Amino acid sequence: MGLGNNFGRGEFLPIYSSMEFLQDIKDSVETAVSIKLFASQKESSYAHIFHSTFESITISQCRDMDNFNPARLSKDPYPEDDRPRGEKDLASVLYHRRAIRKYGHTEPIWIAFKKGRYILLDGAHRIVATYLENKRTIPAYIVNEN
């Protein structure tokens, strides 16, 4: 099942604009290439569009995910001396926490499933926000091995 069959279900449309979706998929495609899951952006884009599924995953699964720091799942996920993006880390988490309070969820994260392992491609702040709002699951697009 490709992406086109999943996104149209409408669960996230109230908070997930077309532009946000396009930016998230672009970021995910680029990350997948930069960490060498795919050889090119073309190959990565193809997999994202035609080999992704939409699922709900648990925060527990996120703890064990490659390319995610499980220490972020704490009451102080971005201490002052550990903010890779500076104040943007805090602002992004706050943005997603507000969406969760208003809609019950935030935008889906993007992960890859390769050789039996989950690898985060886009959405660390969404995972942290979901954890801080005491939610047990988070929506995810999973890019599967071909």
C-alpha cells in the first residue's frame, strides 16, 4: 500500500496542511539519503511514496528506535546545554504539545523499517511532545524495505 492510499483517510487534515506534509516528506527523504538508507533522493522519494504505510506506534517503540535519543523522553528533554537547534527545539516541542492538547494528536512522524529495525527519519520533537502529553502512541508513516 502506498502513501496515496493512507493519507487520504483524513485523520490529520485539521492540523496537517499540505505544505507541512510536503516539508515533512522532504525532510524525511533527505534524512534517509544522508544516513545512507537510500542511494539517491529519487530512490528515497519513490520508497516514501509507494512503499510506506500509515500506522500508530507506541512511545516504547520510539525508545529503541535508531536515530533517536531516548534520553529525550524525560521531563527535561532539552536541557540548556543540549539543544542542537537552540531555542527552536523548545518552540517545536511546544507547538506539537499544543496541537496534541487541541486535537488529541500531532502530525505523523516518518520512520524507516529496515532489517528488522525502526529508524527515525523525521519527528523527534513530535515524539517528545507526545511523551510529555502522556500519550502512549503516535501516528507514523513507515517507509518499508522494498
